[in-house]
Amino acid sequence: MDVIDPDARIADLVGLLYVLNSIFDGKTDLYQLEKEMEVDLDDLMPIVYTAANLGLVKAESGDISISPTGIEYIKSSIIRRKEIIKDTLKNIEPFKTAIEMKEFNLDDLLERLKENDVPTFNNPDGVHNLEIILIEWGIYSRLLKKTDDGFELREL
């Protein structure tokens, strides 16, 4: 099941794609990427997994390469970037469940994710991590909007 990693941030995604495309001409191994980005592999992997789940990179056997969608992302305007992220979030949790619910608060979404066997947020930081992901990825991409009671889906 594809899930946005709680430690993955949009800024990290942009950095990963730029370094991969500009410095490594689209493909390298994770060790070289780790050295170039001056980040520990444990800190790099959440964004690598998320970028792969979003279809922006391919990560196999220790190698990573930027996908055509990843190249489009870094060459696009901010508006188009948001559209690309919005389109890619539709089949990844917690957004897949959020889309089904249309309107929700954090507790209701967390309960539905548990029912759907999405264990990523079943921990003491789960509600906080879920809120950060919804705001950073969902609101940034204009997939969701914040309401007084929680969140609601914008028009797809």
C-alpha cells in the first residue's frame, strides 16, 4: 500500500528531483545521492519512498532515476507542479481515503485509515503526522481545503 511518509516534505521532494536531474543527469545510486545531498540515508529514504510512490522517481536495487513525470514537475510552473502533485495523490494514502470521505476531521480520517488497514498513523504521533501531511501535501496541491471542523475535498 502506497502512503506518504510522515517524514517526507515538499521541499525535500523538490531538492531530490533537482539534484537527480541536474547533477546526476537523471540517474545515480543512492549512495552517491546521499553524499551529494549531504544527508544521512535514513533521512533520505522517506522522500525517496514518497517520490517513488508518487511516480516521480524509480528506485530499484540501490539505484534511483527520475521519471518523465518527475522531469515535467521540475520544469513546470508552480501551478502545474501543484496539479501534478494533486493528480499523483489520488491513489496514495491518506488521500485515497480522504477523497472517499469528502469531508472529515482528523479523528474520523484516522479511524477510517485504521479500518482500511493503513498502519502508518497508528502511533502516538499519528494524529500530528496526519495533520502535517494533509496540510503540506493536500492543501499545497489544492486537493483539500481547511474548514472550521477539519478538511474537505476540493473539486477534482
